[in-house]
Amino acid sequence: MAVVAVARRAGLPVLVVDDGSTDGTADVAEAAGASVLRAPHGGKGAAMAAGAALSTADVVVFLDADLTGLQPGHLAALAEPVVAGTADVTVGQVDHQTEAGALALSGQRAMRRMDALRTPGLQRAGYGAEGAMAAHARAAGARVVVVRLEGVFHRTKAQKWGLAGLVAEGRTQADFALQSGVLLPATVLMGGAALVVAVAEASGRRR
């Protein structure tokens, strides 16, 4: 699993939350050096919450497991503003996303672990997990910084699953609009299931 290998090269411990996959994801992730938590069929939000709960780090970086083009420097760019205390949340904008789309729906996010766990309804959010996190950050007045991840690409749900994926994308956008009051452009493209939680230890004060 390329994303795990990149995170390990960056010197970060990695936790993969396997949401009942049948394609050998867990075995491949373990072989690449990740710890694996098997949490079948809870959905994406539940997987992210389970990973954050299991971690003991101050700052966590959530990543989609099927990114391409990811490099260690991208992880540093996401984690460092939160570790340094200059941002509460960072959001990764991959090559096919607008900034508005990234803010609402990017699976690449860094934040303090306890902030992730405080997200209302995260365990029940499914593929609306990023929208729930974005709405929570907005309501809390969090300092959110978008980080451009040059050269990183992620296939959208529509590209992976066809019509069913297109419907899921539309539902995710609608959920975010309802939670945040922000209407997204119809051209926003989204990422897929977040299986990987890369963990960054913070040296600063805990919140």
C-alpha cells in the first residue's frame, strides 16, 4: 500500500482501519509496516473515529488510502501547522479539487486528536465524515488552513463506482450544505474511503 509506505518513510506510525474489506487490504497494510484495526462495516466516519480513539498521539493526520503521488513532504505540510499551533485544522487540496471542495470534502486532514473525537455524529456520518468535520470546525471558529498537495491525485466516487458513486457524491455535498449553510459548486470532486490514519506527535502544549 503506497500511502502507508510514504507515511513510514516520513517517520510516522500508521494505523489502517479496515472497514470489512475483502481485497486483502489489511494484510497488505501490515506488510507495509502499518498497524491494523479491523472494524468491519461501521462506515467511514466510524473508522475515522475508531482510529482517533485508538491513537495516543496529540495530532493525527487522516488520509485516503488510495491516493497517488503522495510524498513525505505532503504529510509534513499537513501536520506542521497543527503541531506548531498556527492552525487548528489543515485540509489537503489534491490536484482535481477546488479549494471550496477541499474544505468541505477532502479526506486529507490534520487536527488534534481530541478535536476529531469531539466532532458531533462522526461515528454515524459514513461518507459524510469530512462534511461533519468541516461543519464542526466552522461552528467552533477553528483556524482552518488549506494546504495544496501538488502532484497528489485521488479518484472520485463517480470514477470508482459509476452512477452509485455519483449519487454518493451528491448526497455528501447536500449533507455538508445542510450542516454548514455553505452551498458548494456542482463541479466539486470528492475523495474516497479514509482507511489510513497517520499520526504525528506534537511537541507543543496539549489542548
